[in-house]
Amino acid sequence: MSANDHTTAPEPYEEAHTGPIKTPKQLLQASALFFVLPIFIIIGLVYTVTTGNKPAAGAVDTEIAVAKRIARVGAIEIRDANRPLRSGEEVYKAQCTACHAAGLAGAPKTGDVAAWAPRIKTGYEALWASSLKGKGAMGAQGGGEYNDIEIGRAVVYLTAAAGGKFAVPDAPAGAASAAAPAGAASAAAPAAAGSAPVPAAAASAVK
């Protein structure tokens, strides 16, 4: 073989230029990868965009936090002051039975004479004040849906089940007397208008 014979030289050159895909199976795998991979990338981007602005679990919503900080401290609630007073039983069933019926959270159970006896000895005023302002696990009952007199009626109803003999509170005399003149004044207005003196011009016209 002469030094100028190049028949065997291209073998290393051709081997260096062969691609990674050598079999049909590898070609199918590469094709599937190139087709599926962009789909997963698109799904990941969509998920990131749609969930990126949502706060994580337990995170504080800044808009809600700001709204709470700038909220007014007080609020005005308009009620009908002339509505009939609710009975003690009605107030008890609506506001007291959840704890006192079963004796939950240390509340003396309804009808438990032994538990209520020392409390009844403190007097109605003390029990009423505790109900309005709250005591122990019981929150303040005053200032809610029922007025103070109605809360007092619930106290009387609750203590009566354990032998209490407190009188049922009624609306203050001043409120009742104030409502009565208002009704009398409205009723007297039409009567006064009917008995008003006839003007002289009208009297001469009648003649």
C-alpha cells in the first residue's frame, strides 16, 4: 500500500459526524419529546399567570386589611323604639339557650337549682349587670338585637326556672308617658282644626 492511498482514511471522519439518532426507535422518542415538551411548557406558563396574583393560603389580603384599617369605629343603627317589648322566654330562646340549656363553657344550666342558688342570692341587679356587660366566657349581651329591659326579662325567666322570684321588668314610666302625649297631640290636632273659629269674611258670605 502506498503512502498516497486514501481509501481507509474517511472512517474516523465519518464516525465523528454521525448524529445521536441512529435507530427508528430513537427517532420516534425524539419526535414525541419535541411535541410533548412545548405543551407542558405552555401549561406551566398559563398556570403561573393565572395563579400568580392570588395570595397564598393564610396570606393577608391587602385590600381587606386596608379596608379594615380605614373603617369607621362607630356605626348608627336605627330601631323602632315603639315596638312591644319581647318576653323573657323569647329572648332566652334566641340568645341564651345555646349555652345555658346544656351548661356549656361554664354557664349554669337552666333549671339547675344548686348552680343558680348562689347567683340568685346576689340579686337581680347584679345578674342583670353581668348579663349586659358579660362575665367569664359569656360575652356582653347588651347593645345587640334586644334592649336592656328585654335582657333583664331573660334573666328573670332563666332564674325563675331555678326558683328565682324576681319581678319582670317593664318599660320605664317616662317612655310610656312620653308616647302617650305624642299620641294625644296627634289625635287632638284634627279636632282642633275642626273647632277653629270661622273667619268674619266666611261668616258674612254664609249670610
